[in-house]
Amino acid sequence: MSEGTGLRSGIRWVPLVMLLALGAVWGGNPTFSKALVTDGLSPAAVVFWQTFIAGLLLSVVCLVRGIRIPLTRRAIIYYCVIGVVGIDVAYMTLVFVVQHVPAGYASVVVLLSPILTYIFAILLRLEGINPVRAIGITVGFIGAGLLVFPQGSLPSPELLPIALIAFITPAGYAMANVYSEWGRPAGADNVALATATMFAAATGAGVVGVADGTFHPIWVEPSTRELILVAYAAATATAFLLFYQIVARAGSVYLGQVGYLVTLFGVGWGVLFFGETTTVWLWIAILVVGAGVAMVNLGKRKPAPLAKAEGERDEI
């Protein structure tokens, strides 16, 4: 069925397939990370190669399409902030955490990102307080409490400190979300921004890897582990391309639904590849956090047409 037929029937098939694919790819992040760190790679090594190879792949897209990467002072600051805070800090925390907790748990924690984004926007006076969204924040944090409830979502109460560290990941995503709108270079192409941001993140992760002695040369005795790492990088590049295509075809509000798919796919991949077991508490937490995120999204004002046309990054 063509996309035009889908539109007449009320279903936009191409954006829907893209949304499902993006949810599956992003939902696989904790599983990819768990597979790599349990095979001996450090968080810095994983993030370095994930972002560096993704940057190379996105560079090819820029080259083919003749896209210029801005190198103004504002653009370079943008790449560094998003790369370090939104990728290095967030991703390395995720990679560290999944060594100890189920990948499904990490996937649910990531769902809190839109709620934290709204909180940061309020603190920076970029958003006003909306009653529906305020209630959504409360509901979301109740769900987060269920996630760390002893002998609930966690396999063991001793994992509580590690489980709390996991919340750095959605906080990093949220900070990057807020800055990506406020600090975005005017007129920059989305793929160009993604490409340069990947290289900025790779630089930060590379410095950490060299400093702590965990840098991993993938060309020395390559094995299945290195193949997984390259696949992870390719998935990251694909996710960014899908992200911007969905925004262009269906808008940022439609894209916002991907958060729920990321969580469901993340739990599913954990069960499929690592035999993780889910608890009733985990599913209750998913429902409660999901309800909170839905309220935050429902209470969001629609962007002005001119701002929307810029294809700005949505909350992830």
C-alpha cells in the first residue's frame, strides 16, 4: 500500500514503519551495551567506537548530499555540549549500569527523559507551569519510585545505588534536549548537526578511554565483539537518520510516541537475548511512567509554524 493510500485510510504507513524501526533500534541500546561490557569493553570504549563509526557513516550521507557542516563558534559549542552531556555522560552511564541491572530496567528509566526535559525547561524559564504536565511529573516520579522499589523491579535490594545512578542517563538526555533547542545554530542541516555531534562525543569518550587506559583498538584481534560494536554504531547512525525523516514526514508530536516503543522493545530485547525475567512491579512501573509521560506530552503547547518548520529536535 502506498503512503498516499495510507493517508486516505487514516494510517500513515511510511512514518509508522519508521517509528517502529526507530523504537526497535533505540530500544536495543541497553542490550547492545550489555553485550559489549559483559565481553570486556569499558563504557568509554563502547561509546567512542559507537559514535566515531556512526559519525563516519553520517559523513558519507553529508558528502553524497553535499551538506556542509557549520564550524562557527556557536556550532562548535553546540556539538560539544550535546556530544558530552547528551551522549558521553548519558551513554557511558547507561553502559556502566547495564553491567549490573537488567537491560529492561534501563529501558524504562530512559522513558523519564521527557519529564525531566520539562522540569529543566521550567527551571530555565523556557516553559511555564501547566497543571496537566505538573500532574504528569508527579505520576512519572511515582513510577520511578516503583522501579527502585526493593524486591520489586530490581533483582536485589543491594543494586539500589546502581539503579539510582541510572537516572543520570535520562537527565543527560533531558539537558541535551533543552539545549538542542536553545543553542541550535541557525539554518543548520539536521544531519550535519548529528554528524558533528557524533565526532564531538567520540572525542570526549576517546579522551576518557586514553586517560583511564581502557581505549580499545578494534583492529587488534577482531572478533564477534567487534562486529557487534560496528553493528551498534551502524544502528546509531540509522536511528539519527530515521529520527529526522520522521520529523520531516510526520512532525515532532508524532515522533514523541517513540519513547513508549523504546521501552517495550528494550524490555523485549532483554528477555530475548539475555533471558531476563520481568516482574509485575516492572510492568506497573512502565504503565505509571508511561501515563506520566503521556500527560506531559498532552499538556504541551503546539509549536508555532515557523519554529516547527526548522525541524527542531524533539524530546527523547
